[in-house]
Amino acid sequence: MFGSHSQEGSKTDADGLIGDKCNQNLWIYTADCMPIFFADKRTRKVAALHCGRKGLEKKIIKYLINIFDNFGTNRDDLLVGIGPAISKEHYLVDKITLKEFYRRAENKNITINSPKTEQDLGFSESNHFKELNSNQLDLKRSAYRQLLNENIPDTNINISNLCTYKLKNKLNSWRRSKTISRQWNFICS
């Protein structure tokens, strides 16, 4: 949804907002899902996504980047920030859900051509698909891989290491406490 289509003072149900005017503030509401922000440093267009397991499975990142492509954004100009979300250590799912997630969300042919390694970003050294037995779902790593698959330079991707589940007194987590409280996340154009 474009930011100018929402009404001042009202909430809009959407998993993503795109700033289509200058000086817009885009706000999204998250708990354990990732807030993902996009900014074209040349045109100053911005977007905000609420992205969790289902969004990654549906390739919401690819969809949003295609919208930026329609704006004429160069991938080298697109900056991406992934905010606080649940870490894989605290996002445990059953084996069927985990297997289906990796089948839908991950592109097994991805090649990481970057000076940074996944270890530099705090991801473990083990093979991502070998982790299927651990029942830990790593949302941030999958989002990172989808961004790389869309040819976003890794130097343009910043990933928060904050876990919403672990930081009990600072961040809200549905999985930890079943609270309706959330974090408000925003980006300004």
C-alpha cells in the first residue's frame, strides 16, 4: 500500500507500506516478526515491511523490490535495515513447518558473492539446511538470503542482533508472553 493512500490518524492493515511522497513517515507494528526498512538513497523513496515466516514464504521482499524496480531504483542505491525480531534460538517450530518453510522461502541455488560472510553477520557456521533437525527457524538469515538473491549488495544490508523474545524488559514478544503489546517501527523519507 502506498503511504499517501492511508489516512492521517488511522491504522491500515497491510504487511507493507511504500512512501510515495516526500517527508512521509511510515510506521509498522511488530512483535516477533521483522520490521524491514528500504530506502533508495538516490530518490529518497522508502518502504516498511512487517515480515515473518509467512511473508518470507510468500516472497514479500521480492515483491517489494519489484515495486522499487518500477520506480527505476538501482539495486546499488537500495539500503535495507532489518530491525529487532525473534532469534532462531527462541523460534522453535515443528519439523513439518520448518521443512515447508525452507522449501518455500529459500532458494537453494543462492550464491553469496560478498566480502562479508554469514559468520560476520552472526549466523552460525553450520550448513543452513542441516539445521532442519534443530527445529529452529532463522527469520533474519532467510531474509538476508532473499535480499542477496535479489542482488542487493550485502554492504547495503544492516541486520539488528536484538531478539524480541530475549529482551524481556525492553521489547515485546508474542511467543514469550502472549501480549498484545508491540513495537512501533518507522522510517522517514
